[in-house]
Amino acid sequence: MSHISSIHQLFEKQVAKTPEALAVVFGQSQLTYQELDQKANQLAHYLRSEQRHGFSGCQAVKAEFLVGICVERSWEMIVGILGILKAGGAYVPLDPNYPLERLAYMLEDSGIKILLTQKKLVNKFSEYDNEIICLDTDWQDIEYQKTDKIVNVTTPQNLAYIIYTSGSTGKPKGVMVT
């Protein structure tokens, strides 16, 4: 029986093979596999911490902990998804172009306690009273975290993400994917 790896573990194998190769190119920004891995590790360490700056009552991300991610397409999106998975969490993608009612429904229905977003999108979540981390403006706190590999707490059988259906036949439904 062959060993099955999780997405973030497969990514780490690629980092070991080609650390200096380009992994992400977006506009004028580019990250090597090693740079992307280090940023994702910093975010994972930050998400595992219960001492995050600016929010009282932080919850540490652990296996299958749901984290919402609502960011425009960017390298921050890739760092966010990898960081959530490395922390052990499962991500719930939220399209910034969705109507506010749909975003609010998905947040409430999934029970997300932490939302990763960008400063320019925060106003979409004025009714959300859980923790919001802005990957752009809060990065000065995140970048103080260690860049080394975080201890893996998940298996391929753990929840990786929840994707919501279109809702064309009523309310959208979350589909859980390992």
C-alpha cells in the first residue's frame, strides 16, 4: 500500500526538490517555492497561536478547524490556503464578488471563527463579529513567526476545504472535501 500525502505535504516535497524555482507569479510579484513555503509556514504558526495581536479570545487552529478566506486573486491567496492547511485547518473559500447576503450566510452556516481577507474587503464583513486577519495589513505581525516547517497534525482523511454550491435550487450547501 502506497503512502498518500496531503496537499501541503506534496507541496513541501516540491519545495525540497526545487527551492529556487518560481512557484507563483502574479503581476509584478513572484515567489520561489522556498519563499512561498516560508510565508505559508509563518501564517501556519500564527494561526496555531492563541496570542494573535489585536483580537482577544483567539482560538488556535487545529485539525479540521474551519478558516474562511476571502481575498482577491494574488500570491496572498496561495499563502493563505497553504498556511491554513499547514496549520491543520480546513479552508472555506469566499469569493469577494459574492453578494453580501451570500457571504454572511456562508460564514454563519459554516461556523467560521477566523476569516482571512484583505483590508480593502473588510467592509464586506461589518456584521461578522469573529476574528478577521488581513493578509496585507496584518502581515507585519505574521512575519515575526518562525519560517521553519510546522508539525503536521492532519492526514489525507482530514477535511481540507468546504466548497459551497451555487444555490440555484435554494440556499447554497457546503460540500466537505478531504
